[in-house]
Amino acid sequence: MAIASVPTVEPTSFYAGDSLTWKIENSDYKASDGWTLQYILLKSDTQIVLTSTADGDDHLIEVAKAVTAEYDPGSYSWRAYFYDADERYAYKSGEMKVELDWSDESSGSDVRSHAKIVLDAIEALIQGKSLSTDQMSIKIGDREISRLSPKQLTEWRNFYKSEYQQELNEQALDNGDTTNNQTLYGKF
């Protein structure tokens, strides 16, 4: 099934395993004049190169679901260039996030963000649900929190609560919803 309307801007995020399509119009670098648009996405040691095909004067980027399924989830920085046989010009740059494909995950996978994992752990400590009388620390990934005062725990909780709220707001905006700190995760 084809998309009803092809987006005319780069996506800010997409799910690995989804088809990816967008089109760019630029009267200075028309595809019909021999120009090609190329995107280079970078994350650590990973590079993804996306090259346009001509769609009249426009540049069409299409990536099959089988190709995006191989992409490592995470945030990528990207740069785009127009080029022809003799010249290359920087077009623009930005950030693009590849989201995890949940269909490949087992039922025991923890898909919470770092902020949500730490927030949940700190809230459990404050509520006393995971801290036994002989346990004075908690380890999350390669970080360990030990012997924090109630005031320090509250400060860290507020920090991670704010981080998580920002994630929720970004998700709401991506879904076309409005954001409100009071309705998405409680009043701050």
C-alpha cells in the first residue's frame, strides 16, 4: 500500500523495520538537471548512507523495511549534500532517531528509556520497596547509587522525572498531541 502523501521533510524519528519515504524539492539542485541528494547518518561507529532517486525535479528518498530492520536503534546526526559529477554542496544537517522495532523483542525485554529506568529505581528506593535493611546501594548499568540522603534522592528523582516528562512531551508532539506537564505525568 502506498502512502497517500509523501512527506516533504526529513523524519525526526522512525522505527527500525518500517518503510521510510520522503521527498525534497530544491529549485537550485533539480534531480532532472543531474543532481543527487545524499544523506549520511552517523552514530558512534555506525554510518548509514541514503541516496535519492529522481522524481521529476524532486529528490525521493525510499528505504525498504528490510533495510531499516538492520539499523541499530539510537540517535544519529546527519548531513545532506547535493552532488553531481563535478560538484558537491552541503544542504543541511540535523538529528534522526531510529526507534527499536518491538516486533523483534521478546516478552521479557525492558524497553523503558534510561530516564524512566532510573526514575523507577529511585522512586522504589524512596518508597522502601527495593531497599532491604542490609542493602545501602543500587546499581543501574555501570552506575551505582549508594547511601544517598532522602534530600539527595528527592533531588535525583526530580531531575529524572523532568527528563522523563520531556520524553513524554516529545512523544506527544510526535503523535500530534498537545503537551501539558500536569496531565502527562503529574504536576511538577
